[in-house]
Amino acid sequence: MHSSHLLLEEPIRMASILEPSKASFFPAMTKIVGTLGPKSRSVEVISACLKAGMSVARFDFSWGGPEYHQETLENLKAAVKVTKKLCAVMLDTVGPELQVVNKSETAISLLADGLVVLTPDQKREASSEVLPINFDGLSKAVKPGDTIFVGQYLFTGSETTSVWLEVSEVKGNDVVCVIKNSATLAGSLFTLHASQIHIGLPTLSDKDKEVISTWGVQNKIDFLSLSYTRHAEDVRQAREYLSKLGDLYQTQIFAKIENAEGLTHFDEILQEADGIILSRGNLGIDLPPEKVFLFQKAALYKCNMAGKPAVVTRVVDSMTDNLRPTRAEATDVANAVLDGSDAILLGAETLRGLYPVETISTVGRICAEAEKVFNQDLYFKKTVKYVGEPMTHLESIASSAVRAAIKVKASVIICFTSSGRAARQGNHLLSEVSSLCLLIHDILRNQRAQQMSQY
């Protein structure tokens, strides 16, 4: 399970760092998932995002209705037609997400050391004293001393716009909390996360099922992001539901690991899911800060060895409001690629950020630089050793192709396939973050290619 081997080519000439990056025919192989929203839903902006490197558009149903997202999707289709760049569609479920509803949308100021009551009575107005929530079982799930976090969509992480609460006492269905830091909550909707607390709500809610069976079927979604996946059974139930819908039998399920419960059952979830999304925003609340990197490295290694895509979130939060990432964020993106991440998911940065196009472009350039120094030979040897012998016929063919490509320093491996299995197998043995490029001609499997080819 250890992934301590440095997947970095050595040595790197310091002088080369000062040289301008050479233009490449191929963009970064690490995929970029962009969340579309208020700041990124026009045809013009989406077109610019596609040109900058976005290859998956994420539609988050934690906010906004089907009509709103349908308008955005129609703009995406128009942008694809204009730019001639394909883009997959990902539907992100709400799941058992706890929310605070602020109907008046008036900014709520909370002062450190004060008290605030979390109540399931949604008829009450949100204020500095009371925060109504969408779950009536919180009082039964928490105890004095437990930690609760309330923040804007996808948690900005800013201590002035998000608040830490500590449960003081439970009064009937209400939970009285001590405010740990002064903050101002702005907007109509806040996410609430109780650290390491089991929430007795289904992973695939009735609302999620309704959205999938209508909006999802209508648009033949490519990916389903299953929020708050806690057990392998969650994935099995979601797959069973998709299979009943006919048109979505090819839709891939990406399990979103967001809490300690999902982490505990990670191995079983990985077996069932088509891919994994490491939701570092919520995980950063459930885990001590010093433990987050351990989970990231272990989880990415497991995904790589299983040959399943791994997606990392929360990488350039500061670009929500700034044109450049911090030095730590830029390094974090590169290290995620070197650790084996197949994709980077951008949330608030593109959804409501001021610079969605620049964010995608910047992240893409960082990924491309990391890919140039990725030690492909070492990665290949580790994967072959993990797969072991005897290999299957398919694994043997893929392994031979990759070995030959490394030997002759080939730039491209072209894989003709009708089912996609051979291409994915080659990708397992040849990391997607490699400087070698894997072209997948997967005509039957890639729904989006079929739909967009007519344009």
C-alpha cells in the first residue's frame, strides 16, 4: 500500500526551470472537471473553458433546479459545437447533505464565544441566534463536545466566511452550540458538516432519484458523482437504479469519499465504483489536518493499482477571488499529479469564482509540467509487480504495448477498441499523467462523442 517511491525523474536541471515551457501538441493528460454555475454558464465563458482545457462539466444539484441546469447544459452543447471540443457531463447528487436555509438571504454575523441554536424547525428565520437545518435527527446523532462546521457552498475554508461550532447541549430536537470563531455567513444556502458523525439519511435520496430519472435520462449523463458514499452497497444500489432507467446503463459511477465512514470502507467502495472522487473539503473536517495527505497518497495509490480513475478536489481555492494561486496551491496540484491523480475537480473556483477560464488554464499548465517529470518507467514497473503473474491475455497485451512504447520513447499509443476495455487496461499500466499519450478511440462506449459528432 505504500506509495513512498518518488515518481519523479531525476535529476532535474535547475537551469531548465528558468526556461520557457515548450508548446505541446497534446494538452495535459490530467483531466480537468469544471463546475458550471453563475460565473461560468454562458456560451462564451464555457467555450473559453473548453479551449483552456476543461473536458468534464459538472452539474451540482445541491443548488439550482433542473431548468437552471438545463439552460446551462444547452449552452455547453452550443459551446462544444463552436469549439469542436468534446466534453463529458457529470451529475453530482445532493445525497445526505445537511443544509442551513437562509430564506431572507440577509448576512448572518456570528461572534466567537456566543451561542447559536441549530433547529429542524425550518419555519424559523435564520439569524445570529438560530440556524434552521433540513434534518430532524441531528439532536440524536451528536453529543456535547462534537464539532460542527457551517460554511458556504464547497466550504471556502476562510475563517471569516465559515464557522466552527462545538456542541454545548441538546434540548429536545434542538442543538445548542458554542461559536468558536467570528464569521459572517452570506447567501441563501450553507452546508453543515458534523465531524465523524453518522447521518441517518439515504445516500441516494428521493430528490436525487427524481433528478436522475428525468434530467439525467433526458441528457444521457456520462458520469454520476455519488455524494457522501459511505459503503459499497451505496454504489450497488445506485448502479441498480441506473440499470432500470435503460438509457443510463453505460453511465459510470464515481464514488465521492467525503467522511470517515467512506474512508473506513474505501477498499470495498473502490471495488464497486468506476472511479473515486476524493472530496478533500469535507475530509479536511472529518480528519485532523496532518492526516489528510496520508489518505490522499494511500487512496490514489489504491486507485492507480486498481486501474480506476481518481479525482482530487479543493486545489486552488484562492483563485475563486484571485488571478493567481498561492505557491502552496500550485505545489499541491503538481504533487497530486505526481501522486497519481487522473483528474482535478474545480468547484467554487469555476462555479462562482471571478476567473474560471484562467483557473482552468493555470491548473492545466501545472499538470502538464508535473507530467513531464513523471517517472513513467518506475510507475510501469510498480504496476506490473502489483498485477503479478499469471497475467490475463488482455493485461499481457497492454503490458507489452506499454513496455515497447517506453523502450522506443514513443509519443503516442493509439488504441482501437469497440468496448473500451483494452484502452482502459493500457491506461492502468500506463498512468494517465504520463508524458506518453493514450488516445482512446472508443466509439461505442463514449456517449458524448456519439452525441456531439453530429455537430
